[in-house]
Amino acid sequence: RMVLLACGPFTPSDGVAFEPLSDLLEVVARDRPDVCVLFGPFLDAKHEQVESCQLLSSFSDVFRLCLRTIIEGTRSAGSQLVLVPSLRDVSHDFVYPQPPFPFPDLPKEDRARVLLVPEPCTLDID
């Protein structure tokens, strides 16, 4: 099995354009790992624009856009996707242990391959 692991933040420190995330999704599309485990933060509470309240959208809107980008960007690779929250995710509960991300908008066709897990968690791969 090929397992790809990546840790956030997935944005540069001077913007929330998610260029590092786009680069990562290109690697996923190219290498087609069986499992892709992504650890947050997905929208970092320590990000310059978050701390200074300069985002043009709400935290939850930016976070949902990030998740949609990840889910759609990994769909063609067919990878099992595991999303693990971080205490620095600004749009999630920062208690420990952390519950999984709530994502009621998860498309029906992706529910079998996208796993939203708590932190900490134990994964049994194959």
C-alpha cells in the first residue's frame, strides 16, 4: 500500500490562496496513493490574516472551501482520504481530545472514501 501523509498549514503565511495545498493535490493526482492522511491545521488560527481578522469570508466558509478542494482534488486518484483536525484549526473545537470535523455537505459519492476522524485516533490500514 502507498500511504501519503501531510501536515498543515496548507497556506503560505502571507495569504490564504492554498498554493501548498494545490501542489499537494498535484502529487496525489500523479502518484495515486491508496491512502492520503491529511493533518490540520487546514485554516490555521496563527495565520496572519486570521489573527488580524482580514479574511473576506467567515472561517467556516474558508474551511468548507478548503475541504471541498481537497475532496474534489483527490477524487480522480481514488485515494482513501483521512482528515485529522488540529488544535490550531480556527473553525473547529480546540478541545482535547478533538471530535472529527463535522461535514454534513459531504457529497454522497465521496462518503465511502472520505474518513473524518478525531484527534487522537488509531488507523488500521489494510
